[in-house]
Amino acid sequence: MSAGPGLEFENDIAELESQIAQLARHTDRTDEVETQIRTLRLDLVKQLKETYASLDAWQTVQVARHKNRPYTRDYLNLAFDEFVELYGDKHFGDDRAMLSGFAKLDRFKVMVLGHQKGRTYKERAACHFGCAHPEGYRKAMTKMRLAEKYGLPLICFIDTPGAYPGIGAEERGQAQVIAESMFMMSRLKTPVICVVIGEGGSGGALGIGVGDRVAMLQHSYYSVISPEGCAGILWKSHEHAPKAAAALRFTSSDLKRLGVVDDVLEEPLGGAHRDHHQMASRLKGYLSKTLTELEAKSSQELVEERYEKFRRIGVFLEEAV
């Protein structure tokens, strides 16, 4: 599919795509024109490989935020069958920034949770640009209990710059509900798979990020804070966001090396926003394979291994006092 609006580091790629599109519009497609198109397409593939093989941290953030990048609902449509959406937290209301519902993945019946940003501006505003309120995480916890009750594996798609930071959200217990959600996930007696599909920002991501397997897409990021937030704190200006992105070490290669994530899913050439179907197929294959591995474990094994997995993350020193 079309990549849509280009990113600032894709000028050479955009120029090649423009030339190909211009030649393809020719009504008289002579052999010479066809040869030019083939040559330009080869150059385009080469340029995409070179560009996306050497993305820095800030460029990765731009790819993760691309407006045409597949969101949770896109994956539900492409990789799952029979999705039945569930609404509401039974306390306050329904948060459209958090999707939840039953679905089928090959032979598995599962419960799916995921952040949703929305494609148009109207949808984005309704979804709070993917920033969930407390009612979103309470909705998620309600569905977690349902998944555990019926023995359904839980699949979580993480794609948020962070939990909603407004006064109303804080008054309704934003921090507390995220902590409760993480605690509940750590004790769920059913398989849990978490995948960062775009942005994985702050506690908003961690609220549905405690799983037996934590994976992320190749050009996504997973961080304690957004680059802009970090730059605002350390350098008092968002202009230093690229410097903050490099310092945070939040790309897939960094986090795989540090043991924060278990797996990295390779994206199609030029990013997931260029080929939704191929990315959905790869994600479906990973989820199906991982669910097959986890179904062999007992509930007690799942809980104990999940606990040990998160205890092993990070390095610290102990010193006798």
C-alpha cells in the first residue's frame, strides 16, 4: 500500500516514488518506459534497505508515529477472526482509547486488549490520541478477569504515547489503576502475550504490558517517557528530543540486548505502514507460535515464570551496610 506522507529523512525515497508514479501514468507504456520503471524500482528497494537499516532513535520514533502505521483495529481486521468488541468499565464509562473483546486466532479463542489511536482527526480526538483514561484500564482489568475465568489467552497490543495526563484522569485515580492493572497481570492464570506495535510510552504502556512474552515491532519504541517529555525535564526544551531519544536506549535492538523484551518482529521493507497485510501475517504467525508454546504450561508455571522474568530485568548492586 502507499506509505502516505513521507518522513523528513525519506526525501530520496519520496523522489524515487514520485518518478515511478509519474512514469506509471504514461498512457504509452513503451519498452523504454517499462525499463525505466524497473530500474527505478530496484533503486527504490536499495534506498529503502539502506535507509531503514541505519535509523537512529529519533527516526525510529517518527516511524512508530507514522499516521498510516497499522493500529490495533487494523490487526484485528487482518489477523483475527470473529472479533466481538466489549465495552465499558462498569464504573464510569467506555474509553475508546482502549479496545477489548473476544476473537479467534487460528485454532485459539483469545481475549484481545489494545490501545487505539484512530485514523482520522475525529477518530483520534474520540480516542484521545491513544491515551487511555482510568476507565480504559478498569475496562482492561474487567476483561482480564473474564479471560482468566474462561481460560482464554490474553493478547495485548501496546501503542500509546502515555496514559491520559488530564486533571480528570488524575482525580479518577490514573496512577493507582495502572498499578492495579500491572499487579493483576502479574498474577493472571492464563497465557499473556504483549506486543508493542508502535509507541510504548510510560505507564500507559506498562498498564497492559506485563506478560509471559513481551515483543515489539522492529521500528517501534518502548520507554519510561517520551523523548519530548525527557527533553523537557533535562534540557527544558522539546528541541532536544532527538538527543533524549538517543540517550533513552528504547529501540527494539537496545531493549532486546538489555533483556527487556523477548522478541523483535521484523517489519516489511520500509516499515509496517507500507504493507499492513504482510505485517499482520508476520504478527499472526508469531502469536500462533507463542500461544502453542505457552499452552503446554500449567497455570502455576505461567505465574511463577512471569514473576521471575520481570525480576531478572535490570542490574543492581548490593552492598553490606
